[in-house]
Amino acid sequence: MGELLERAHEHADLKAFITIDGASVLEAASQADRARRAGHSAPLLGVPLAVKDSYLTKGLTTTMGTSVLAAYRPTQDAEAIAGVKDAGAIIFGKNNLVEMSYGLTGLNAHHGQVKNPYNKANVTGGSSSGAGASVAARIVPAALGGDTVGSIRVPASLCGVVGYKPTPGRWPAKGVAPISDTLDTTGLLARRVEDCELLDAVLTKSPVHSVNLSGNLKGVRFAYAPRQYLADVDVEVDRAFRETLRRLKDAGAELVEIDLKEDFLALADSTTWSIFFHETMPAVRRFIAANQLPISFEEIYAGLGENIRGSWSHFVVASGAGFVSDEKYLTALNVGRQELSSRLAQIAFGQADALLFPTTPCAAPRIENQWNFQVGGKDVTHLFLSRNTHPSSSAGLPGINIPMALNSEGLPLGLELDAAAGRDRELLALARRVEQVLGYLPGPTAF
């Protein structure tokens, strides 16, 4: 454990962590060693896990990425933290994140810009930015994160690690700072799908099933929707995805091309963002009250960094020009969301075991251009990074990112597999088989 602490210190310039209590980590490791020598066992005994700093951690500073909570030490753990501790895990440290989990690039005005281990000039993605960086840099084997529109899967894709977003409600979310009660899920960034299976079993209190790892995909049907998920993607992403399809077909899988209809992307946009923005303020207020935080919503809002405060001023607070009305929100929640779910269930999962697509439409942008950049000669904003992931969030689907390839600049590209809601175990088992076919990306050269 001392070597990992040294590694974290050596690579502090990644800005992957906000808080590490080294003495507590070493003491917990010693306790785990003594337990092991005494013949005790547990699924995660002695395993170091990093944790996105949106999870309450008893006695360990929890900032939610803000400056106004810089000295806040909760008196209780989030339910997921209690679960992994009960299984023997060691909380290695609290990962940096986009402030209040409200962004996709990894910039935090108070705790620094998280840097991509594959190239420190590039973003990690967000909001679970430090989680992606710390796993990719081999500081920890896995990190608990959170995903609302892509906050696990986007950094997993850009940092070349596995990122699992369970079906909403499958993993405990109590004690984790929210954005949207409808869209939020807790989840994991890890080096292998196997690690996601293990954590899923721990947090759902279920057994781990054995998986056929023969590299054979016979009998598996994958759907893909090029008209929707390949629209305007980077040319190297398109090429890598089509090569991945070929490899899966060679391994015995059947590929089914589908069309989710012309209005799919527009429907996903209007549905997702209406729910996302409308639910933020009431969700944060409820979280503050339920956990007796020593701060108000107004104080958090006043202390936000410039970029996030601008977004909240426009979309989140009732006086904002872009504030989502109750009518528009309810339409998104009860009409748009149902249509997305129904369409995916009938067109994709009615014909296939999983839906495949590139997790992000491009590789990690440069930090200097993180808000506005070009993909395929077209100008896009940072929101483009979640273009392929947020429909799954609105539809309430489980999804997992698997590293797919490196582009010509040596930056990772990700493949996402989605399954029908509640089919998490099947999704994870299938993802392991796909991982076996695709193999593993080389790690960052500097790590």
C-alpha cells in the first residue's frame, strides 16, 4: 500500500485526488494483513478503492468538488461506502471531480484540472474525472463514481478503462450528492470487467456467476444504429468501431443494424436535459436536509466556480433564462422518457442481447480547447462528449464502457454495451466475453 501512496504522490500533477489520508490507509492495510493472517476472508479484503468526492465518507473530508465544503467531515458513510467497507475494502482517497458533478471535461476551479494519463495535455472527461485518471494511472485498481448523463462512461472511454453504469436504483445511492433523482446512478471505473462484476455482487448482495471466457460469441446478437450513434463521430472512431464489429462477427456474434428513427437524437436531447436541469435544485436541497450538511443550497451556488455558476444561473435557478418549466419537465419525464425507453426496448432489445456504439464520438480533446473544439470539421461543445451516452441515461438502461482501441495520437477510444433495464448481470457477463475478444489496451507509457 505504501507503494501506491508513493505513486499517488509522484503523480500528484494529474490532480486525480482531492484528499488522501495516508496514515489511515496504511493502518487499514495493516489491519487487513492481520485479518488475513488470522484466517479471515472477505470479498474485498485489503483492496484499495478510490472514491469520487461526491460520496459521504465518515471522518474523511467530503467536498463535492466545492470550496465551501473544504473542511466538511461527515459523521456517516454513504450506503455504498459502508457496503464496500463491510466487504473489506480500504478507502484509498477521495477523487477530484467536476464541481457538484456538473460537467464533462474534468476542470475544477478549486481543486485543479484533472489530466489524462495517456497525454497530460488532454482532458479526462467528467464528472468522475479523478476516478478515471487514478485507475488509468494504475494508482488504484478501481474507483467508485457516479453517472447522470455519462459521468462514468465518458471518463472511462477517454482514459482507456472500464466504466460500469448500473440500472438506476440497482446500487445504493443514499449519501451521494445528486444532480437528478431520475437519472443518477452510482457505479464503478476499473481496469477489468471482472472487477465490476465483483463490486456489483458486493453491493447487490448477490453471488458472482462464472463466465464462459472461451472468446466465442456464438449465439450472441448485437444491435448497432449507425444513423444515430455514428452521426458526426470522428473518422478514427468510426473506423475503430467498424473494425470492432468485424472482430465480434468473426468471433461468432450476429450483428443486427437498426434505425431508432430520425428524431431519436433530438428526442434524447430534449428529454435528458429537461430532466437534468429541472431536478438539480430540489435534489440538492433534499440531500442537504437529509444529511444535515452544514451549508445551504444558496451558499453552494454562491461559491461555485465561474463556469459551473454560469450554467446554474442560466438553467438551474428559477430566475435563469433557460430554466425548465414544470410543464416541459413533466412532458420530458412522462412522455419523452417513456418514448425513448419504449423505442429502445422494441427496436434494439427486441432483436438483440445488447446495443453497441462508440461511447464518446471522439477521443479526449485538448485541455486548452475543452469547451469548444472540432470533430470531423464541425464545431462542437463539451456537451458533445455525452452525445452517445445520455440517451441510455434517459431510458434507464445499464451500460458499460470497454476500451476499444487507441487512435493515431495514442489516445483511447471506448465501446459501450447497453442492455435492457434490469439485465445488469447478463450485460456484465457479455461484456467480459467481448473484453476477451478485443483484448486489453496498453497502459499509458508514463505509468
